[in-house]
Amino acid sequence: MYAIVDANNFYASCERLFNPTLAKTPIVVLSNNDGCVIARSNEAKALGLKMGDPYFQIKHLVNKHAIKVFSSNYAFYGDMSNRIMTVLESNWPETEVYSIDEAFLCLNSLPQSQHTFFCEQLQKKVRQYTGIPVSIGIGPSKTLAKLANHVAKKQLKAPVFNITSERQWLQQIEVGDVWGIGRKWGQKLNRLGVYTAYDLSMVEARTFKRKFNVIMERTILELRGISCIAIEKSEPKKEIVSSKSFGQLQTEFNPIAEALSSYAARAVEKMRKQGSLASTISVFIRTNPFRKDLPYYSKSTGFQLINPTDDVRAITKYAKMCLRQIYRQGYHYKKVGIMLGELINNTQCQFNLFDSQSDEDKEQSDKLMQVLTDINHKFGRHAIHLAAEGVNRYQPWKMRSTFKSPHYTTNWHDIPVVYAN
DNA sequence: TCTGGGGTCCTAGGACCC
DNA sequence: TCTGGGGTCCTAGGACCC
């Protein structure tokens, strides 16, 4: 038996948390660069705003209905996420953090009769300790728990729903809303006469494995209540990507190299946090695919490192080498990014037989990197960085973030002040 | 003017091995 | 006429998730 805890309109709920006057106001949160809608409060959903709508296309609705708009504030959402996960983990041992706003619990060690009550208590506790409303779905497989959560939110408007003895709900759920069925598969299933979650649970699993793949077979079995996907403990990432669209299109090499250097630093930071070294590095660059009036260009390149490393100087140097290979003058670039791959544990590094780097070099690099990490941890990200990231205050490639809320919970200067009379 | 970022898994096909 | 059987590794592309 599984439960899935899923925050309601997570980013929108976070923005509301320190701004209670917005309790009834429609809210949307935009993606990086203030590009698309990625979160909506219930009021905004009711006004017909869709996930992924480009902001510039919905601006008229924003004005018409006085919708409150926020740029995404991941430092804030990430911190709220940690708080929620801490509440869950300290109240239940078998939890799996599944995404920034979701966690699975394995309930097998609790008697069936207590599942619903336990989750109701947990739901209240999260609300009380963090201020964020969550919904919990319960079922005999992860897929059914997700489905129960969907029913709780969309149909019942209830905080907790246990689908175990209420399987008739499967007939109410469109097959495209099933966890693991995306747009393409949803359409293909419709063409095969499968329209609801119930329909899918009744098809012959082996036939559909042939028509799709083994993931489809598992989803079918899971819908029947046969659990095929267990709780997974968090593994280190196998690859780490850092990329962003520019605030304005870029044509020159230098600002793009600056942006790339800053993403490289970000990628290294993430990689060092999980204790890995990169064995491969690749860089990609592309123009804006939506601009039909400008020539399109997209290219990537990369290479294998002889010595896996987590030294930001080395990785930045190699990244810029890659960029030099693929940069062409005359294009309007929209995005650049770096990918660190074949990550290995930094304690299991296999040294190269023909390694020219001495042990002292390595030791010094390790120490230097640790000092950088420590300084930035103490004085804030970016307190110290490579000059390659740029030293001018004006960075034309920086993303737009026009409507960003304060870092309420992660920055001393942004902590809200409350006056009591 | 304006359209996100970061991941994982699976399959097919080609190259290669004995 | 007829052309083995069994395997690994790599890559590209497509699908999915949040």
C-alpha cells in the first residue's frame, strides 16, 4: 500500500504563504525568464489559464481579472519543499521524495484500517507546520495512489482519498490522466479504443507491452492493484545539466561564454554537493526555435575527460573550448547549456595510467575547491567566483525575473517583519 | 518583443566480439 | 537452393515525469 503526498498548487501556495492578503486572489507563477505559466491557484485555473501558456499570450487576461503574477523563486520553493519533506520523514520512516512537491510513503507496516486516519493526521500536520496545503492519495500501487490523489483534488476536493475499495472511480478518469500516460500514448490508446483508466486496466497486458513497451505493461498491472514500482531511495544523479535561456538574444561570443561559465559553476556546485566527479562534458547552444524570421542554429559538442574532475577551473576551461567549436558568428542565440556526464563517486576515482597531473596538484585543487564552497556557503552563492563568469554588473544575458518575491526564508534581509500593536 | 529547466527509461539498429 | 548463435556496447530518438 502506498500514499502519495502532493502539495496543492505548490508554487502558488508558497507565494500566498507570506502574503495572506492574496488568499482569494488568482495567482500565476511563471517559468524562468517569465516565459510560461507553470503554476496557478484554483482561482486562476477557474479563469481558464492553462499550464504552459506563454505569458505574453495571457497578458490581457492578467489585466482583465487582476491576476497576481510572480516570477519563479526556486530558492524559496526549494526551502519550503525541504520543510514539508522533513515533516513527512520525521513522521513516517518509509518515504521517497519524488519531486519538489511530492513524496510517496509505503504504508505496509501499518494495518489497513488505519491508513486513511494516519494520512488525515499527516495532512493536518504538514498544514500546521509549514502552512502549505497538501492532498494525499492512498492505493495498493503507486499508480493507484496517484490516481486517488487526482480524485481527491479534482473531484472530491478532499484532503485525503483512499481508492482501495472504491475502484469504480477508474471509470471516471481519462486514460491520459493516468500516471505514466503522456500526450502521445494517450492519443494512441484512444485510437485503440481505450478511453478511461478502467479501460486500460482491462486490456491484455502482454499485447500492449508489444504495442508500446514494458512501462505500459507495468502501468496496466499497477492499475489492477498489482504493485510493480517500489519505493526507491534517492540515488546520486547520473548526469547534471545547467542551462538557461537568455533575457535577450545574444550574438557575441563573450557574453555567451560568461553565461556558460556561470552555468558551469552552477553544475559543478550541484555535482560537488552529491560528491561526484565528471567524466564527460558537453555543451550545446541554440537560437530561438520560435523566431521564424531569424535563421535557426543548434549544435552541441563534448568530450571525455582523461581525469574525472570536480575542479570548476578545469570544467569552465573545457566548456569554453567546446563553445568555441560550435559558436558561429551571425546568429541570434537564445540558450546555452552544459551537461556533466558519466558521474562517478569521488572516492572511487580510477586514476589514469598516463596521468600527468601530480598528487600535489590534485590535493591543491581539492583544497581550493573546498575553500570556494565554504566561502560561498557562508557569504552566499556567488560571493566568490571565476572572473570568467563576468565582472561587470550589467550582464545582458541574465534572465528576466520581473515579478520575483523576496527570499522570505533563505535570506536574512528578506525575513518578513511583523508589527504587533 | 515575448514560448522553462532538469531529469530518467526504453528501444532499435549498427558495430563489434567469439 | 543454401548463409549460426549468442552476446556487449554505443548512440540516437522517442517517450515519459515534475
